[in-house]
Amino acid sequence: MAIKLHRCPFTFAHTDLDSCWKVQKALDEQGIEYEIVKHGAFPRGRRKDVKELSGQVMLPVIEFEDGTAYRAESKDMAARIRAGELLS
């Protein structure tokens, strides 16, 4: 089972303005397998499952195989992934 990337539904917006894409791109660059779990963009209050997982409603969130979650600013998440520190 791969990790899960909880992200917004705008998978077509492949720009660095899309915070979810920044993280997805870093995962791709590092060859890390993941499953995409899409969540509604608005209103954020409907993201109850994201809040249960990570404690807040912002995306993206990475869910590990053991059920724990990692959430930070997307640039910080991407930097951690690129540094090879995501799975350590």
C-alpha cells in the first residue's frame, strides 16, 4: 500500500500556484508511490475527514500507511520530500 496524497480536485492545474501540485510534483520527482484522494475545494468546512486526519482543513495532506498524517506549507512539504526526509 502506498501513501495517500489528500489534495484539491484541480489535478489539471499543473503550476506552482497550485500548492497541491507542488507536493505531488515532488513525490513524482522522488519516485514515491502514492494514491490521490481528492477533496472538495470549497467550502473548506466540508473537509471533515481531512480535519479528523490532520487536525485542520487545509490541503495538501500526506497520509502514511500507519494512518498518521503530515501537513505543512506546501513549499516546506516539497522541500522535505526532495531532501529524502519524508519517509525517514
